[in-house]
Amino acid sequence: MIRVAVVGVNNIGKIHCRAYRNHPGTELAAVCDLMPERAEAAGREHGVPHYTDLRKLLSQETIDTVIVATAGVEKGSHHFEPAMIAIEAGKNVFVEKPLSNNIEEARKMVSFAREKGVRLACNLNHRFTPAAYKAKALVEEGKLGSLLFLNMRLTIQNPQEDTEWLHMRALHPHSIDVMRYFAGDIKRVQAFMTKAPGRTSWSTVSINMEFESGAVGHLTGSYDMSMRHPIEFCEVAGHQGRIVIDNVYESMTYYPHHSDELTVVRNSLFGGMKGFDDTFEHRINRFIEEIQSDVKPEEMTASGADALAAQEVIEAAIRSHQLGGTPVEVAAKI
């Protein structure tokens, strides 16, 4: 049984608490939050000890895995300290995205986890769907041939204006991770951004990408769209075929270039994903399975290194925009 502590028990932390309490392979063993009343309420709800100090929690409880579900500026400024404490203690660590809104902190987290030999994973949940699994299998089987281009769109409605880069740093770890999932590392980017009426942040973006493989790609992202419509579209094309994933999980279509017959995988109403929130369960289940199977830290799915790679692309895109759309090389992997 994997004993889990959840740090940060507001909003997304509540989802994690329920998930690890209900999973047959895990036990929610303790909760932690800087706000005493929030920590106490979560402890009372789940019947577990509550703390406001992670170091104290780890010194008094037997814990295997620490979930960092804190938030902060750009959804990530409160991740660094608890993650580093947990890594120092040698625990498995699962961090909400982004690893940190500060790229230097994200680099330190990945480097420290590697130094300590600790599993560090991130909640990059958009790729954890049957549609994405099937599409990935087709790519790996060579059904698309050599990859030529990717088109990605991720758009939601979020009126927050925390900082001018909130949209980039808080949302697009997901979209860029999906693109890297299919096509590998990104070499350089060229970005253009705009602000919707009344906005102070760069709320809609257009990013051109060149992959290490030579494939090219494009990402359109926005915080200005209606949530009543599909939020995500992903197209991956090669010289022998292409695939399209509609709305994260709803369907995957394979278009072979030399045949009129299409392969369509649709989400089933019976036994399939009931909605987007099921991606959290799929992602968490994979994390648990990999711990149970003693997967090596460097082989974890959607690892801290993967999350950092996505953030390096984001920072390069921000820099490109600041330079008026000049292409910018993505920082080399640690």
C-alpha cells in the first residue's frame, strides 16, 4: 500500500485527496496546507492527520509519496519549496503543472530529483486518454511515416489577469506536452501574442515550432474562448497518413494517405470517459501503476523532465514575442 500525503488541499488538492483515498493501491495518510483552517478541514473530512509544515509531517508520518497541489502566482509559484523538501526526503513526488512558474526553480527541481534518484512526475493529464494512446500507437507503428507537421489548439475561458504571462505558463504546459508526446523535442519557436478587449495579459497566442526531427508545428492558444465548445484539437501528419484527436478524449481518426478507409476510435458512453475530469483519474492511475511496478525515475511517464521541457518551450516563446516574433532556440535539456 502506497502511503500518500497531499500538500495544498484547496480546489485541485481536494481532487487528489479523494483520488488517493479511494484508489485500492494507495492510502491517504496525511494532508498539509499553510492555512491551518484549510488543513484542519481536510484532515477532518478524510480522517487523517493534518499539518501546516511539510517537514514536520514527514518527520512524524510514514509517507511514500508526496503530492504537491499548491498553487500561487501563475498556478505554480508555491510548488518549489514543498517539492524540494519531499525530494530531499527521498519521496516519490507528483507536482501539479507547471512545476514552477520560475524556470530556474523548475530546472533545480528536475536536477535535484535526478541527483537524489527520486521519481518526479507532473500532472500533464491531457495525454492520458484512450484517444491519445491509440494515436501514439499508430505513430510508433509507423502508420504515419515520417512526421511532417503538427497542429495543436487549446482554448478555454479564463478571465484571470494575475500576470501578463499567466495564459502561457499556466495553460500551455498541457498543449506543448501533447505535441512533444507525439513528435519529440522542440528545437526553436516563433511566437506572436495578442490581448482580447479589456485584457491586460497576453491572452491569445500563435506559436510556430521546429522540432528536432525536422517536423514543423503550430500552436494556437487562448484564454478568451467559450467553454461551451470543444477546447482542444490535435492533428499529427506524416508522409503516409495523419491522425486527428478531437476535444482531448472524444475521438481519434486515422487518415491513411493511400486508402479511403478511415479508422475512427470514439469514446464509448458505456465504460468510456464520462468527461474531461476523467483525465485526472487516468493520469493518477498511471502514476500509481509506475510506482507499484518500480519504474526507474528516468522512465516515468509525464516526468518532471517532460514538464521542464514544455516550460523551456514556453519561456522561449515568451522571449520570441518580446523580440517581436524573432525565432528563439529552446534551451537544451538538463
